[in-house]
Amino acid sequence: MIGFILSRVARAIITLLVTVTLVFVFIRFSGDPAAALAPPDAPQEVIEQYRRALGLDQPFWVQYTGYLGRLIQGDFGYSIHSGRPSLQIFLDRLPATLRLGGTALLISLVCGITLGAVAALNRGRPIDRGVMAFSVFAFAMPNFLFGLVVILVGSLAFQVYLGGQGASSTALGLIAPALTLGLASMGSYARFTRSSLLETINKPFMLAAEARGIPYKRRLIRHALPNAAIPLVTLVGLSLGSLIAGSVVTEQVFAWPGVGQLLVRSVATRDIATVQFLVLAIAATMITANLIVDLLYLVIDPRIRAK
Amino acid sequence: MSDATTYQRPAIPWAVRLALGFIAVFVLFALFGQWLSPHEFRATSLLDRLRPPVGFGGTWDYPLGTDARGRDLLVRLAVGAQITLIVAVVGTLIGAVLGSLLGVLAAARRGFVETVVVGAVDVQASLPIIVVALFVLAMFDSSFTLFLLLIGLTGWEVYARLMRGAVLSAKEQGYVTAVRALGASPYRIYLRHILPNVVSVALVQFTVNMPLTVLLETALSFLGLGVQSPLTSLGQIMSEGRDRLLTAWWLTLFPGVIIFLLALSISLVGDWVRDRFDPTLRSEN
């Protein structure tokens, strides 16, 4: 078990290191980093200064180790626009994104699992087909279209404008973008819960439970659901990626002052230092999340612990 | 001539038929839609700005209305559909070929090559493709070729993983040992024997991956970081109409609904293809 944990942690660290290296190599060879990090209209002397300051006259491996060293010390560079540390800008915007992402995850988990379970228990009936149709709909619906439709409906039917800066403080102003962001995941949770539950219901231990005279409800809640939920943990871990990707678009549509909006704005204005930091932060988040999912299996699935 | 023992092909569900129908109409519209309108897709007409569609106060001069520069929406949708179609097909192809090649290579060579490919798959799995695309677009001037290549990266890691697994298990099959014993060269074994047996895995994934390509292209273009004006795509038209959502809804809703129906149709067909040709991946019990 210790070996399992260590190998997972080592793999996560290696993946993160490779990502950092790729980002470094990419920035280093995509052009002159001094010119990229300096303001666009900087005179030649300033660029030279940047070059010396960045150590670009040093050998490649010295630059690389220096880059790693700065990352470890928490020095992620400065935004060319505000001159503030990228880390600080990111931290300013993180709470808004966590609020939106957390709400979206909660909505999609609760609704998705409920829909999937209801569909599985009514297999083949119209309600099952309805849920399956919904999951296909949710997958194909581009979140920018759904978001715009929500804004349109909100302003025409309810006289509230959900796409503006001020809307994020109201309850509806939070739920509308969270629903937009969580829709795709909700569909895949519903689909997955349904197939996982159907598979579990037909396992021999369910028949054994029935034979022991355990009532239907208890069989379902104590025996079927926990077993069906195990693979769902992986799916939630994986869907973090689509949640992050979705928040980039959703925050843009609803003018939500979060990290996704910051990323799009930084790309549009060529704020390389900020973009680079955001990419590393997203990679680190996802690698950590995947590691947690792997380790969570030890807790929830005793069969892995036994190996 | 058919008798009672002939295998009956299961009927194609009506939803899949509808989806195939929509895809056919979409492709025809992308290819020939420009001829439906006398206007040119970049031609502006300041006197005809923001005309509503027919039925909402518009005239047949501009059946679907015009945008803020008086450009005909119908012809812009046709051109946009064309670009979206090209990006979707070419982008999906790039990812399929690249990912499958790497997967086959990893399984065939094992050792160092395999370690590198599996590592690259891990790295890609830790970054959503839209973030990778945004990172690259921040560095380089956006060009159509670069954009196409980036879209092509969508889901390559899935092909690589699937094909590696398929080839590894195919290599263990008796027929491979048999042809090897007959003295077949490695190239012959891979091209003539293993590849035909695993290619269905990639074909199925192709239809599953294509809606994701469509959605990524339109999302990036919607953010203003994909297809750039004067060229246009469905996402780019939406992005231009976004600020006028409440006054000129047709600029966002028409392209949006087309994108949705396209992604929906392709994924319905994709699910059907997967269930039909690859029972091991079946989503339903």
C-alpha cells in the first residue's frame, strides 16, 4: 500500500515536472522571451536589460535550473500590464472562480446522480429515455450558447440582466452561470450513474441480499448505491478538466470576474507571464486532483487496499 | 434473395436517421449555401444594418437578417458553416492520425518510445485542450494553419491510449504468432494483419471525437481567439453578435442553434456507430 501511494505521488511529480519543462522550452524557443516579457513598445536598451535580468546570456541548463528555482521560491513573474505579481492577480480572482465552480459541481453532482438513479430504476420507461436524451442534449449544447439563451430568457421573461458585472452577487446571478457551467458534467454524471447502477443491480451480491430477505429500499441504498458510486469518483476527477475548460467560456459569457476571464484577457493582451502562471496552476490543480482520486480509491474500495 | 436464416440488420433508430439527415443538409449548406444569396459574405451595406429576419419585420432581400455592418447573415452562415466543417474534419483527422500513430508506435517498439508516449499522454491529460490552445495562441500570431493544428490536438491522447491497448492485445493473438512463424516481416505483420484488426477502434473514436472538435473550434472563435475576421466561422459570427444579444438576437441564435444541432447530430451518430461496431465500449447495459 505504501508502495502504491509512493508510485502515484512520484508519477504526479514527474508529470508536473514535464509540464513545467515543456512550458519553459516553449516560451524559450517561441521567440525572444525578453521581448515577450517586456512591454510591447519597449526600447532596445530595456529589452537588453530584461535579457540580462532574465539570464538569457547564460547557458541553457543554467537558465532552466534558475527557472525551476524561481518557481519553487514562488516567483512566477510579473504581469506586463499592472506590474503586479502573476500569483497575486491569480489569488485575487480565485475566490470568484471557486464559488462558481463549486456551485456548478454541486448542482451537477446532485442533479446528475439523481437523474441517473431514477433512470436506472425505471429502465426502458419513458422517464429513462428522457434522461438519456437529456444527457445527449447536455453533451452537445455549447455552453456559450446555453449561457446566452439563459441571459436572453432572464432579461425578456424576468427583467434581470445576468450578463453584467453586478449580477454575480445575487443568488440568481450565481445559479445561472453555475447551471451553464455544470450542464455538460450533469449529463455525463446521469449517464454514468445509470449504467453503473444497472451493472451493480445485476451483480450476484444483490441477489444474495435479496435472498437474505433485506428489504428493497435498504438493498438499494446500502448495497447498490455505494458500489455503483465507486467508478463515479474517477469521473468526477476527470470532469474537473471540463469544469476548468468550461469556466473559461462561461466566465466570459457572464462577465464573471474569475480566473477563466483572466486567462482569456491575458491571452488576448499577450500577457505571457500571467498566461504561463495560469497554465502551470491549472496543470498543478488537475494533477493534484487526479492524485487525490487515485488515493481516494484506497479509502473507498477495500479491494485495492488488500492488494 | 433472402431466406429466414439471413441475419437481419437492426433498423437504424429514427433519431440517428434524423441526425444523418441534418448532417447531410449541413454539408450541402456549407458547400452550396452561398448560392442561396445574391450577396457576398464580406459585402457591407450601411443602409441595411441590423435588418431582422423574415417574419420578424425583415424582407426577402435578407431572409435571415443582417449584422451590424449590413452583411447578409444567410451567406455568412454558409461561409461560416464551410469553415467550421473544414476545421472539424481536418482537425479530427489530424488528431486521429497523430494519436493512432503514436499509440501503435508505442505498442510496437515498447521500451523508451512507449515511456515517452505514455508520459506525453499523462501530461496532455493534465491540461484541458482549450488551455493548451490558449497558451499557444498567446505566444504566436494567430493564423488559420496554426489554429487548425491546435484543433487537431483535440483528443489525440485518447487515440494514443486506445490504439496502444488494441495493438498490445492484438500482438498476443495466435494469428500474429502464426504469420510471424511463416516468416512475415514486421511491416507486413503490422500493415496487413494487426492494423486491419485495430483500425475500427480509431474509426469509432473518430465519430466520438468530432463533436468535441466542433465545440472547441466554435468556443475558441467565440472567445475571439480562433478564426479571425475577414474569415468567418459559426463561432466567430456568434462572437460578433454577442454584444447585441438583446437587440439583434438572430446574430447569436441562428449560428448557435446550427452549432448545437451539428454537435448533437454527430454525437448521436457517433454513439450509434460505437454501439454498433464496438460492443465492448457499449455505453448502455
